[in-house]
Amino acid sequence: MRVLFIPKIYLQLFGLAVIVALVTGVLYPALGMSLISRLSRNNEVSLVAVGDVMVGRRVAEAMRILGPGYPFAQTAGILTKGDITFANLESPLGLPNKNYPQYGLFKPNPSAIEGLRQAGIDIVSLANNHACDCGKAALLDTLTNLKQNRILYCGAGANLAEARRPVIITENGLRVAFLSYCDFSFIWSKQHSLFRAGTEPGIAPLEKKYLVEDIPKACKMANVVVVSLHFGQEYTDCPTPSQVEAARLAVDSGADLVLGHHPHCLHGIEKYKSGLIFYSLGNFVFDLKREKTKTSMIVKCTLTPRGVPNYELLPVYISNCQPSLLAGQWKGSVLQRIDELSKCVPPANACPGDHPDRCR
């Protein structure tokens, strides 16, 4: 009997061809598509986002008595599971054993950094109307405190260029850029110089020219762009026309996801073109007593190279400065409320199915 001899190199090439065929689905489409799907999921990132985290006033007192992790005790299990966890830090941290002048509502709470760490928060926005409540020195020390504890920040810096610079986080092979801006229209005009970044430290102002300049640059650096906007009117239910204009401009400029803060209560959600807009995530850790400010949500988004294909809302209720997950009827009522709030967002002129080339 003659034995057919096949050179080893041929066997290797044949094996490679079979693998390629499987992946492309030529031999077995179902198996090939399964492999492709599994590979594509490697580029998925889970983003967990929450609203305003304020660590001063009565929250600081609760942290002092019950420990820095107290505000996050009921939700840390969710927050820590995100590949990236984002929050708006609504008060200064500063550094221990330092005295700062106070120009606004909130005093620094340096020890709160431990609570942020325990909650698994990876990045915070500082572009808000309380970041400089204790001056530029406290802001710079807040940046130092965050850096020392390996928590990233966006929207603030030693100068305007740094405050506008995108922060890039790479997870599962996906590069995610974060930018953050604050509307100065609700900051007392005499404090503009205290808050505005320029040649001195401060925060990034929400200006159209910055959105159309910064976001396309971030697109070239990352696969997904997340923009945090501190804007709107406090305690209102619907976004203002200027809010809608700014959020949509961010998407038109290349943002995949817009996260809104400042109203201290929930606003609606809009799917605009290929972007997703949360007009206000509400409070998350806060001590406000108005009932509508106590209902909030945790947002879980899936990020991919094509944007944000899906998201999940986890309603929470804030009691004694601590948010807790809602379930059953109470959860359903909050989700229904968000649906109702979303209806007050004016319809866009553009077709929702449009997918502009942007920066892809």
C-alpha cells in the first residue's frame, strides 16, 4: 500500500485556510458568525454613569460618622462592575490639613476620596458650578488628590488647554474619550474669573466653538466620545432650548454619548442621529430635601466602535445622603416617569436614522 506523503508546510497552510473559512463563515456560517461575534465583543466596554456626587455639607458629616464609603454602600456592587464608572463630582476635595477661603456653598472634604475609590469610580467631571467654591488653590489640590488616588478627571485643569483636553481610557481594546464643559450662565458673573480656566486654573466653559473644535479632535484619538455637559435650570422637568441645542451640537460634532448634569432632578433621554443624550442624570449622592431631587438613576451603557448600541436604567432613591436601588412598582414608576420626561424634548429636524460620517 502506498502512503501519500504530504509536506508539513502544506498541512499548516491547509489548517490556516480552514480557520479562515470558519471565521468568514464559508464552511459553517453559524460557527463563523459565532466566532466573529465573540471577537467583536472583545471591543465592548460597559460604562456606568451617575449624576451629581456632592461630598460636602450633610454628606460630609455622614461620612465622618459612618465612614467615607457610607454614601455608596447600597450601590457599590453595581458601580464597581463597570469597566468604566463615571460621576460628576459636585464639590471640592482639596487636601488634608489645609485651610481654604470659601466663596461658595461647599467646603472641601479630602477624606471623601476613599469613598470614591470604594465605589469604583474611575473618572469624574469637574466642569461644574461648585468646583471652585473654595478657590483655585483648592481646585488644584483636588486634582492632586484625584491623581494620587488614581481617579481621572476631565473638564478642569491648570489652564484652559488642560481643561479642554480629552481624557482617554482604554478598555478591552476600545479607546474612550471624555470631555466636560460647564455653562457659565448660572454662575454669578463676578465669579467667572474664579471658575473660568485661562492662563490660570479653572474649568472648561460650555461654548459652541469649543465643542466643534474639541470633539472632532477627540474622535481622532478614540473610538467612542463621551461628553459631559453641566447645563440647564435647577428643579425643572424639561431641558431648555439652549440645552437641546448644545447637546445636539455635541452629537453633530462627533459625540456618541452626552451626559447632562445640574438640574438636580431627572430629565428625559433622546436618541439623536447616531448619538444618545441624557439631558440630566439628576443627583446621586446629595443632601437636598426636595422630593423630586431624591429620585435618580444609574445608567449602564454598552460602548462599541460604533457608539452606544444599548443601555439600561437602574432607578435609585436617595435617603439620608445614600442612594439605594429601587425595585418592583417603585422602579416601574420611575422608568415610566423618564419616558414621560423624554416626550418633552422637542423633535429634531434631522431624521433619527441618519448616521453621519463624523470622524469614523
